[in-house]
Amino acid sequence: MADMNVSVASYSFHGMIFAGEMDVFSYLDLLKYRYHVDYADIWTEGCLKSLEPDYLKKIRKAMDVRGLTLANLCVDGPYVWCDDPEERAAHKASMLEFLRAAEILGAKTVRIDFGFDREGIKGAFGGKRTAPEDVLTMSDQAFTYIADTYREYCGIVQEFGAKIGPENHWGWDRVPAYLKKVAEAVDHPAYGHLYHLGNFYNDAEAGEEFCIAHAMHTHFHANSIPYAMDVARKLYRSGYEGTYGIEHHSAKLEPERVEWQLASLREILAEIRMEEESGIPCEKPYMNGVYGV
């Protein structure tokens, strides 16, 4: 039976990170000694204080000593597209530095988002959940640049055995038609998708189908637990080789809530293993019965 490995995103502890109560090294300790997972998922904005090689090598050494592998380098800050040419060039220069960091850290996947036009950024990235037709029309210029740049990045990460792609969590990345259009244009074996369960502006069924077919990494958030088994089962049966990743968002009681969330996902994965080994489908996932779903 294929491995069903789990990871825990460092963003799950963003409250503690911003309060100065956790850094990347204490995060790695939590993974190894409290949660007993083998895969890290490092969020760059909160966890990487520098992209200097000596600092990154210290993080890599800390992972190696603990037997941890970096499932994903989740890059916040640079995006692929911005309609200001100078800012767009700065984003690319920064991203090339992050790709060098990904190689040092041994990342298996890298996430960078499509980006935005300034006119749409407030609606797309400001928590307004704006409808796609209001602010999220991708121009032909943006599309061509996004596809060409991802293809370039794919060539880089392929050299160290990684994949790269977006995550459906804001802006154009949440429009299934654009996810499909860009993937078809990039057409590279090192291109993939970080599937943040649910979270599409429209056509959620098509979005899930695309994400499962192209998944390189996943984020199972707390609200996904009621339907996580269905998604995890589809991922497993698709031949998915990445980790089943926990991402938590509440910024409160983070160690405890992550522990609950991780245990819930582990139980769900155990049920899928039981199904596959016995050939008998579960009539109702255990977790759904517990929570009355």
C-alpha cells in the first residue's frame, strides 16, 4: 500500500510566531518530539529570517538531525505576476533567491501564487471573498507571463528533484478555469498544485477534480475535517505521492488544536488504509459520526 505521510505547516503556529514564542527551530522540535511526523512545511514569511546560505544550512542541518524532510516551501511575498513592471521584476529576483533556498533546504515542492493586478488586490487578498467577475479577470499579458515564468521555474526546481506551483487560497488561484488554463500552458512535469481543500470562487467540483489530478502537496484545514476522508480517499486512489498536510488557522491554542487536527487526519487515513486492505468501504466515516455530521 502506498505511503500516506503527514506534514504540519509552520503557518499553523503563526500566532505564536508573530508573538515571538516560536521560531523555525522550535517548530522543528514540535514536529519531531511532540507530533512525531517526518515532514515539515515551512512558511517563508514567518519562519525564514534570512536567505543567507549559512543560515539556511543551519535549518537543513536541524532537519537532518531530526530525520525531517521538507515537504513544501510555502513562499509568501514574491508572486509570479504584478502589473507594475518594476515590482514584477523585483518579485522574480526574490523568487529566484527562494528557489536557491529550496534547493539548500531539500524541498520536495515549492508554492508561489499567480499574483494580481493592483486593481483587484483589495478584493482578492483583503478577505472580501469577491466574486471572480468583479476583480479577477486575468489579462492575456498576465496569463502569458505567468505560464512562461512557471515553466522557467519548473526547469530550475526539476534540477533538484522538486515540483512548483500555486495554491488555491486567494485571487486567480481560486478560479478553477485559470488553474487548468495555466497548467495546460506550462505543460511541464515539475509543475504541480498545492491543494488547499475547498476554497474556490466558483465551480468547486471542477476545482477539486483539477487539484486532485495535479496535487503535489495538500493543506487539510480544520474546517475540512467533515469531508476530509472523501478528499483523502480520492487523492490516494489517484496515486498521489505527496504528504497529507495539516494547516491550522485559529492563532489560538495552536499546539493543542494542531494536535487534535493531526490526530483527526491520522484517524481518517487509518480508515482509508483499512478500507483498501479489506476491500470493504466504510458506510460512514468514524469522525463524522463522532461530530454528528
